[in-house]
Amino acid sequence: MISREISILNKYGLHTRPATAFVTEASRFKSEIFLEYKGVRVNAKSILGLLVLAVEPGATLTLLADGPDEEEAIEALAILTRNKFNLE
């Protein structure tokens, strides 16, 4: 299992549209992927899980992946968040 800290840079946080983009990207990978925020860990392939976190703009989360393509998954999801989910 590997992990990386990521920051939510878009101005509205991890609301429905960016969460959907995140889940779509995470679902491309075979690895198990999780997001952890304020001590709560959720499946990053679950839209409901991400929305339950109620992540605010500027928040720092821990992205974790475990599986055959974990490095690629972490990198792709970190790029997605850095690019503000390709929505702005």
C-alpha cells in the first residue's frame, strides 16, 4: 500500500461534480483506492463515500492505493486533483 497527501484546490471543495470525476478516474484502476479525511477513510470508487467526507476547499487528504497498479492510480488521481478535476 502506498499513500500521498493531496490538496483540494478548486473553490467549492469536493462537491458532486469533482467527486464524480474522481470516482470515474479511480474506477479505471484495479487497485483498492481510499481517501482519508479527518480520520475517516472511504472507498474512493464510491461517490457516496466521497460526498460523506464533506471536503472543503483547501483541505488536505490522504490518498491510499493497494494493488497491481497502485503507483499509476496515485499519480493519475494526484494529477486530477492538481488540475482542479479538469472542471475550471
